[in-house]
Amino acid sequence: MNIVLLGCPGSGKGTQASLISKKYNLFHLSGGDIARSAAETDTRIADIVNSGKLIPEEEMTSYVMNYLPKVKPDFKNILFEGFPRFISQYEALNKFLYEKGEEIKVVFTLDLTEEEAVRRITSRRICKNDGEVYNLITKKPKTDGVCDICGGELIKRADDNEEDIKTRFENYYANTKKLTDFLKEKGKIISIDGSNSIDEIFKQIEERLEEYVR
Ligand code: AP5
Ligand code: MG
């Protein structure tokens, strides 16, 4: 079962993707993680990612298409999170999977106001070592500044500052929102209220997935 998870910055995509992929044994393909990993060896990409801009849409598609056969050569049971983000990326992924005899089974979007999303992003901290995501308000670590799992230092993500958050939202409205509207028109997307608690959102996603895993 291949799933796509959409949503604005800070809507909880990464948090839910981690829960969903564990429960349903899916490979979690994170567009953001692929982008940040490319940024480690490419200063041009680092400049883009660390300033809240998007990697050019076709270039990002190529990254994913090159990466997928290496990590998931059967192209099954993948949770796509943060990719696709453009209509062109969605169509390219659809075509790519179709050619492999696979498909996108279900698309979710997490609905959240910009105001609440910004509040969550500004209070997010991530572990420098294992990338575990925390929140100073809603998902506090047991000890301040320290990862519960590995003891690593908790830091702010490079693009979690006021200016870059603004850029990320502009990109969201200009691109991903259009993809969401496009899928809504086709009746191919399930909207989930992202303002609920982490557990409640996960419960709602599980309920909607029941019909697909039967
Ligand atoms: P990416 O890493 O995907 O960033 P984003 O879209 O801005 O999303 P975030 O990771 O900020 O938010 P999230 O929705 O994952 O929320 P989270 O679960 O952390 O992409 C980064 C960059 O990579 C892009 O800007 C671009 O440069 C590049 N890129 C990626 N994909 C690309 C593509 N397809 N094409 C081109 N470029 C691409 O939650 C946020 C906080 O809230 C956390 O602290 C969490 O603990 C907390 N929280 C989560 N859920 C809840 C809840 N229900 N209640 C309370 N708190 C919650
Ligand atoms: Mg994320």
C-alpha cells in the first residue's frame, strides 16, 4: 500500500509519518530528509533548503526517482511524506509507479491553520543525532535540551526561523495547496483535521486506512 501525506509546514507530516510507517510497516520516504541529506554535500542545495525555498520541482523528482530503486526496489509499501509537493511531482510519481506495476493507494492531507502551524514550528526541537522531533509545548523531552532516546543535543532546524517559515508558507500556497485542490476536485484526497492531538490524528488516519488494509 503506497500512501502520500500532504500538509503545510508544521502540520505534523513527519510526526504522523513516523507513527503510520511503524504501525503498517511502510518505508518512510521523507522529501525533507532527502533534501537535507543532499544539502550535506551540495552547497547550492544547502542554500535552498536552509532558506526555506524549494528545490526545483523536476530536480527533486529526479532525486526521488534515483533514490527509490536503491532503497525500495519493489516500489511497494511506501509512505511518501513531503514528496510530492507540486502537481508535476504527483503526476511524475504516479507515472513512475504505474510503470512499475504499482500505484498511489491513498492521499491524506493534514489541515491546520498557518497560525497554529507557526506556533508548532517555533517550538519544535530536533535531536542533532537521530532527528527525533520534539516540541517545547506539546511533546516535551524528559530532560530539557536532551533527546529521550539517544541523549543527543536538541537543536532548532536551520529553516525554523521567522523569515524562512514565511517563505515555506508562500511556497506551500503557491504549490502544494494547488496539488491538494487538484486532488480534492478529483475526489482523490482524504482531509484530516490536523489541529487535534497527535494520538487523535493518528487514530483518525488508522480508521480511514482500515478499508485499505482489509
Ligand atoms: P520538510 O522537512 O518537509 O519541511 P516542511 O514541509 O516545512 O514541514 P516540517 O518538517 O516543518 O513540518 P511537519 O509537517 O513535518 O511537522 P512535524 O511533524 O515536524 O522540507 C524541508 C525542505 O526540504 C523544503 O523547504 C525544501 O527545501 C525541501 N523539500 C522537501 N520536499 C521537497 C519537494 N517535494 N520538492 C522540493 N523541495 C523539497 O511537527 C511540527 C511540530 O509540531 C513538532 O514540534 C511536533 O512535535 C509538533 N506536533 C506535531 N503534531 C502535533 C499535534 N497534533 N499537536 C501538537 N503538536 C504537534
Ligand atoms: Mg517534517
